[in-house]
Amino acid sequence: MKLSVIRFAILLTTIPTITLAAGLERSNQSMTAFLQPGNYAEAGISGVVPHVSGKDNSQHRVGNMADSYIVPNAALKVQATDHISLGLIYDQPFGGDSTYQIDGSDFSTATESTTVDVNTNNLTLLAGYQPNENWNFYGGAVWQTVEADISLRGNAYSLLSGYDIKVKNEDAWGWLAGFAYSKPEIGLRAALTYRSEVEHNARSEESSHLPQSGGIISSLTHIPVEFLQPTLNTMGHVNSKVQAVTPQSVNLDFQTGITKKTLATANVRWVHWDQFKVTPTLLATATSMLPGVGKQNLIDYKDDEWAINLGLSHKFTDKWAGSAGVGWDSGAGNPITILGPTHGYWSVGLGGQYSPTPSTFIQGGVKYFGLGDAKAQTAGQVKGDFSNNYAIGYGVKIGYKF
């Protein structure tokens, strides 16, 4: 196989990153851009339009609670010398957008519903050392911000209906390290990358209110009102720190040329979700004081995530190329938080690419995600069943080799 053909394939024939993963993950934090030969820059967006609905414990239909979202990404890689490379990658690795409908289900009241808005930003600063054309050792620092706005409403939350938390935009640092081996003449490359956890201690504002009479209180006759009021009313507003540790992860990326114009790719990803939890002060204190409830987390996951994506890319002409891929994600446990009631997925995707010049390309793709059925829980109790759900993903990317 000709070297020039394989390098062209490496640069230009991957489906744009379109990710819908376990937990709060929105990006597979790929290092592909940094591992391109020479100088390289790219920018793109990906989006997901999900449909997640189900039934509450009363068999009341819960309408689509998952909001659509768009995630931007960009990368720059500079080959400073024959042996030193520098890079910068921007993405939004974690997030959540959910709005339950005001539909009479246990996840809303007559006027309000449960909502989730979680946003992060990642900036990865990289340096790599290449002792020869086959090996690349790299590492760097990760600067990450996180903010959130979450409201709990409805009978699913019992006494905690009416709870709100706003997490202020705060930044923290992490790191990554990895290595890659390549044989450019056959289009072979294998890369292993470790990303550390990032520990955030963010400022938060929590508030909660409890009806003085009727409603929930009247249905809980075994708990005296004089006990309930000091628990949530008196502690109705708290300014404090909340800890959130975004998880560590490992990516294994592999590709190889099959023919002069065909490239096979594979990605295996592990994310350490099983120790992830967010336990705000007011929520933890209030629930720990309620009989039979005990201290509760706002968000937690019980299983690690494993994800596998396989693809084939083919160059049809000097200007046109196409890709196809399949994927599988294990999810992060079931039952799972009400804030994102799905359990893994399988996916199929198609991509196309137009290269007006040998150094530039425009790329687009779509994916279909079959979302795994999940039981949604809060306070350790199942509150709903979400099944037969799906999502449509799309992505667009432009790239330039200079």
C-alpha cells in the first residue's frame, strides 16, 4: 500500500464524533486529532435528539423527558520539531438536559416539573515526544469547568419535591498520559490514553420547601408535622460547597489499513462511574433526618461503563469518502437515577466526506441509538419504568492539514 494513500485515509475517513453514553457523558474524549501526522486543525459540532419516555409506579404515562442538545468541539495539533508535538483540544465531556412534562405523572406537580441542566467545558493542553516514526509518548493537563441547575418536583420525590440546587461555575485541574504505536506504511495505529478524575469543590445554593398542610404531609400521618418542618422548612436555604468528581477513564484506539482505500477502526472505552456521587449539604442533611429514608445522593451510579465502537471507512475518489460503524455501551447500572433513565445502548452510523483539496475536508454523519430499558430510582426506590426509547445523533466537522 502506498504511504500517501494510507495517510490520506488516516486523516480523512472517520465519522464525526457523535456520542450518547452512560452517566452524564457526552464525549469519548478522543485523542485522534492529536495523533494526526504533521500540523492539523479541526472544528465541529455534534447533536443528539433523544426520546425517553415511560410509566411511573401508578402506570401513568411519562412523556418524553430528554431534551435535545448540541456539543461543540475543536482541536489543534502542531508538529513543533521532528520529535516534539504540541496540541490543544476543546470539548464538553459531561452534561445533562432533561425536562419532565407537566403531565400528571409522579415527576411533576400541577405547575412545575423536574428539570436538569448540567454543563461542563474541557480544555486539554498536550505535549508529545516521538523518538522515531513509530512511537509517540504524550501527556498533558486538563482544565475543566462544571455548573448545574437541578429542580426536583412531584410525588416521586416525596418530601423532597420542591428541592432546588444551583452549582456555580467552578474550575478544576486534571491530567492525562498515553502512548501510541504506528506503522504509517500500512495505516496501523494503536493508542492507549488514561485521563485522571477531576475533583470539583463548587459553590452551591440549595433550597427546599414543604407544604404546611395537606398534600404530602397529610398522606404521611405516621410522621409528625412538627418533625418534618424543622427538617426541610427551617433548613430551607443553604449556601455551601458540593463535591463532584468527574470520573477517570481509559481509551484504547486502533486502526489499520485493509486495502489501499479501506480503513478499519475500533475504540474501546472504560469510564469509572461506579464511585461517582453528588451529595449536596441540604439534601444529605434533610434525608438523613427523615425516618426510614437515610442520607441520599442527588446523583450516583453503581456500575462502570464499557463502550465499544467499530467502523469501516472507504475512499471512493480523491474527493469523496464514506464510513459505517456500529457501537455498544454497557450503561452505568440499572436501576439508575431519574435524571437520566436509560441503560446503555447499541448504535449504527453512516458518514460521508468531501475533500475539496488534499489538505481540507468537510465531514458529516448520522447515528441511530437504541436505548436500553431502565428502571428509574430515587432514595433507593424504583419510581418509574422507561422502555422502548431511542435517539438520533448527527455531526458535522471540518478539518485542515497544514
